[in-house]
Amino acid sequence: MVEAILALEDGSVFRGFSFASNSECGGELVFNTAMTGYQEVITDPSYFGQIVIFTSPHIGNYGIHEDHSESSGVQPVGIIVREVCLDPMHPQSSESLPSFLERNSAFGITGVDTRALTLHVRERGNLRAWFTTRTKKPARAVGLARQLPLMREIAAVESVSTLQPYVLGPENSDKAPRLAVLDFGAKRNILRELVHRGCKLYVLPSSTPLEEIDRLRPDGVVLTNGPGDPAAMSESIPKIGCLLRTYPTLAICLGHQLVGMALGGEIEKLPYGHHGVNHPVKNMRTGRVDVTSQNHNYAISLDSLPAETQASFINLNDGTVQGLVHETMPIWSVQFHPEASPGPHEASELFDQFVTAVHSRREAQEYGRPWPDPASPRDQFGPQGAMGGLSND
């Protein structure tokens, strides 16, 4: 390992040792509080263009496992740890964390006082930072950090979305619900959860026109997680508004923020975001509290929501909106990650509720019935009904 520094745009410099790629690079600093699941974190496309600080003091102890990645490679430009394990002993590990980062051209820096760095981010926000092994020129590194583009200036979603459509799920089942999945940077476990529930997925590039989505005649639409500032996706808002009025829609993380914008809400930048697996959210219908996995720097402003849209979940730490319901449109929209990976699985029932509604719509169309059934409770898709969040059952 060689000496390295991390220079922040505010002039702060943190010193450590490089344990992976020594190529100079930079990105936006975020910290993640998860104690396990580092492989899922660093392969999550939502971290594209960022540098992840792990608050857990020892990272890499169980190595890398072939089936734990949430995408095809490392997504952040680098990671920062207090202490890294160079030689994991787990019998099912395929390689070490340093080897995995090196193979994917991402840097790793260890020996940093991650507690002090995390507290600095909590006080100053998600600063831009520059990694280098040219330790004798910290002023130069600070200057390079200040020259980095802001997240809203990066074509983040375009960098991680699939380039070509592809299909997942049962091949020969005519009964399988057909879902159009707009890939803004989808984690694999979102797709796995839906395939596990018998759905056939048409995974589409984020820029897919509305006409092509309609041509698939899907039974429902999924808007996935993804990286960057949702304001950079403003051109997608009219398309998403049309989808919401036409299909049952499941929206997660960035997808949720875009739904909020399409419904008339405004986006606010959080001081340092939510990145971890221990965030409590309250179901506003039932009062139930779930501990959830989260990864975002932005939230929908509660005060900006129109009257016909309500918050279905609230973060108990800071009161931010964690879910949306609409008076008439069947929308399952959540800021947290019900698919976890890593994190608790308490919110996974959301997939069951969405798939059940998609089945109902498909059957209604087959038998020529209106959907939702006018004989059903008026608030079926409101805060007191299926869309209001998870039940207590």
C-alpha cells in the first residue's frame, strides 16, 4: 500500500493508504452506516459518481461472493474505510475486496479516520472530493475537487441504464403478469423479487418512448432506483405522468422521486442523505414501523404535495416523505428499498401488494370488467386501502 490523500472541496485533507487502484479520480462524498453488505453497496448503480465512506470500522472480512452483486461491476468511483481486510477466510469467497475494486478500476483508501470524516460530512454536507497518491500536493487535489461537476451536471442515469431491452421471467406462461420496467439503474434484487412472484419483465432503457411502452401492452409499470439528481431527469416527467394515469405503477427511490415530480411535488436536497439499512419508517395508515434500507440524497417536499396526493410513509428520524399514494391512481411509490440487498426484508410485502393489484387488473381486462371494480370500497387505492402501505397481517 502507498500513501494517499482525500482532498475535499472545502480545503480539508484526510490521509490514509491506497489498497486498490491508484488512478486519480473524484466524486461526491456519502457515508453508509451498514455493518454488512458492502458488496451490495458498492455494486448498487445508485452510487454511480460517488465516493462511499463506510462507518463500520472493519470492511472486507468475508470477501466477495459471486451471487451478491447488484450490478455487473463497482459503481462508486472509490471507497473509504478505517481498516480493510486483505485476506478474507470465508470458504465461499471468490476474491478479496481490494482485488475486486482493482479489477473494476475503483480506488480504495484505508487508515482514514472515518469517524471524523463522517462527522465532517454531517456538518458540511455531501462535498466533492479528490483521491490521489500525490500526497505532497494537497492544494492541487483540493483544486481538482472543486472542479468536479455537480451531480445534477452528470448524465448518471444514462451511464447505468441498460442500452438494450431484455426480458426476464417465465417463457411460456400466458398467465404471467407483464411488467414494463424502466431501468434508471435497477438493482438486480428488484428484478429478482418480481420474477420470484411470477412476473414477466420487459426491462427497458430509461429513455424508452411512451409509444414503445404502450406497444408492449404491459399489465403494470416499474420505475426503478437510480443515481444522480432527479432534476436532471425533468424531460421524463410528462412520460411518467402518462404512465401513472394508465397503469398500476411501482416506483422505488429515484423512481419514487420522479413520481412525486409528475404529481406536482417538489424535490429538496437533504443535508447528507440517507444511506444505510437501519432507517425506521412509519406507515401512516396502520401506524406500523418498519426498519428499511435506504440510499438517496433527495426527498419529496411534504409541503409541496397537492391535495390529491398523500404521504403513505414517513421517516421517523427526520420526518421526510418515504412513500406516496394518490386518491384515484394506483401507485405504490416508496423512497426506501423494499428489495433490501443489503438490509432488512420487513418491507418486501410491498411487492406482493403490487403484483396482486396487477393480477386483478389483468383479470378485469380479460373478463371485460372495469378496474378498479366500482363495487369495491371507494378508497381502495387511497390511504385507507391497499395502496396505503403494508398491512398488519
